[in-house]
Amino acid sequence: MRQILKLHPDSRCDAVREIAVEAARIDKATLRLRYRATGAMAGLRIPQPATPARTDALWQHTCFEAFLRPGGGDAYLEFNFAPSTEWAAYSFASYRNEMRVIADASVSVEVEQADDTLYVVALLEGLPEDAEWQLGVSAVMEEIGGRRSYWALSHPPGKPDFHHSDCFALELPRI
């Protein structure tokens, strides 16, 4: 299912024209996300390729994100994917509470770049099986000059906040 992310109303981004994402639950416990950013990629600060590894603070630079709430409760998971192939995974008991690193997360990231397009494909395995998933997908784009813009399916009022319940705008049914 292809979705177009919206630029936060207080953000500006000259380098990126559009960010689209395809989200697919490919089995009971696996999510595949394919992000496509189009625009003047030369104006975007894109991290250099690195060894795939769990890394913190990826959101401070160009990064794609997914927030998954299984079963509609308060608890949710956060995943970050950098074009470097580094990634991060966290769990929260409720809105921004009791953040814990998911050290044993099964995440893989593939990246492809052309002059006007950046693709980031993330595969998340071992997710909660017996629940519908509410999903928030988002991105932080950092331009060469350091300005960051914030993109999501839906934005709550006020400053960018991907953790807010309004951002969990996509439902993926149980398989």
C-alpha cells in the first residue's frame, strides 16, 4: 500500500519534492517498508554507507522512521533507518515513557540512490504476531546547510512529534 508523506507545516525542504512509502505486512511477524524520496538529492545530507549496525541518534540527520503499535494499546515500537544502513529499535510502554533499546531486533536495511531518487528498504522481523498493527511512518530530511524537515502520514497540531497518536495513521490487519 503506497502512501505519500506530508511535510510538516512548519518545515521547509528545498531538496525533497516528495516522500512515498509502501508498507506491507508480508507474514504474521514481518513488515517491509520501502521509502522513496525524490528531488534534488545533491542538496540532501545523506550519510555515507556504513556497516549495518544498531546505532542511536539517527533521527538527528537524514533518517526514515516507523512507529508500530500492536493491538491498539499504549505500548509501541520505534524503528529508525539511515541511508548508511545503520538502524535503531526502541520500545515504549506508552507515549514517550519507559523507552528501552531493543538490542535483539531483527532489522535489515537496503539503500539505492540515483540522481533524483533515494530508496531505503527496511525489513523488520519478529514483530508481535497476533494483533492488528497501527503504523506511523515518517522521515527526517537534513539538507546540506543543516536545515531539517519533518515528514509523516499525519501531523498533530504544534511542533513535529512522530510519537503522537495522530501519527499512527495506517492500519495493517492481522494475517
